[in-house]
Amino acid sequence: MTFTPGDRIRYECTGDDGFPLVRYGFVGGVAGSAGPVVVMLDGELSGDVVNMAQVQPVTVTTVELLLHGTDLIDDPDLRRGLLSLWHAEADTAGLDIDCLRATGDGECDAPGMWCLAQLMAGGEHYVLRAEQLPHEPEMVRVRAELLGAKLS
């Protein structure tokens, strides 16, 4: 992936407490095709030099939540709340969501996978899914996928 100054990015790092942290900002500069990248993080005045592997472009499909606890998808009330959490993350990332239509308590796509909503952004149609990760059964991932894309 090549970045140019001004690109909106999602930066994955470890916080001071040792937990994973996602921050958003813009590319300030790139030191070549292999990086590193200078990122201007939201709310900070100075730039940070980071490894290119920690940076992703902000798109509807790269904004995701990783949460601990399968009760988040097992309980209908908590499952409904995942939509609001993802939408807040999308706002923080700077995404423009044109239309969002919730599916109530969600619709079960497959074992451990729930369709929470359909949305439209940039003229494309997406489905927002919550899924229990197969390799980490206590983790739940919430992310959007192009409508009609294969289940992961």
C-alpha cells in the first residue's frame, strides 16, 4: 500500500496501559515505498514516525471493533448496542455514512455471526456484521463488508 500526504489513516498501536489502541489521523509524509510514515494524529500538534505495517487507509471496511465477550452477540440488547458503538467509531474515523438501516436484534447469518444493519457510503452498499472470531472464541469483531461479499 502506498500513501500520500493527506491520506486519512487508521493507526494500530499499543497504549501506555499495554492494551491495543486505534487512533486516527492523516499522513504527513512518507519516507519511501517501504516507509516509515509520518502521521499527524487527531488532537495532536506534532507528527509521529510509525511503521507502515501499523497504518491502514480509512475505509468503511477497515473501521472495525474488536471486543471481548460473547455475551455481546448472544444477548439481543447488547447486540443492538454494537451498531451504535460501530457508528461512533465510524464517526471518529471521519467516515460519511449516507444511510444506515438497523435489522432490529440482528439476523443470524451463520453460527456466531449476526447481520446488524445495512448501510450505504460513497454510493456502495454494505452489511454490518458482528462475528465471534473462530481462532479467539471470546472475541467479537464488528465490521462492514460490501453487500454480497463472501462471509469471512
